[in-house]
Amino acid sequence: MPLGIKESEIDEHEIDYSSGDLLVLYTDGVSEAMNESNEMYGLENLIKLIERNGEMALGSLKELIIDTTDAFRGDAAPHDDYTLFMIRLP
């Protein structure tokens, strides 16, 4: 059951994963960070950032994501929280 979502239809999917795969869960405040021109950072940029740097230590990757989205946002006030949860699968 998704947290913070009232009754709705939910699709369930199964995914095969391999040892060492990276699972990243995040709130929309990360991908929807807005800059002063009201441009959104976007899911595509977040995916590219993670794909290019996925081998980093998790703490360093978390800091990179936060630093990158903060730099993109510039002086614009944050409109939402940033929550990241990352785990490298055994």
C-alpha cells in the first residue's frame, strides 16, 4: 500500500534483480526540484545522474544527488522535501 495515498488502483509488478543492483526510493521533491525559471529537474535527469554514478558509495551518491538538485534549483526556494533511500542489493 503506498503511503500517503488514499484508496486507488495499484498495479503490482515483479522485477528480477542481480547481486549489486542499486535500489533507489525517493520522494517527488527530488525529481521535481524547480529552478528560478520554473523548470523541473525531472526524472530523466535523475535517472542519468544515477546511471552515470551508480558505482559510488551510497553516502557519496546521496550527497551528489542532493548537491546536484540543489545546484539546479539555485536561489529558488525548495517547494518540497527531499527523501532518499538507497540500498545495494546483496
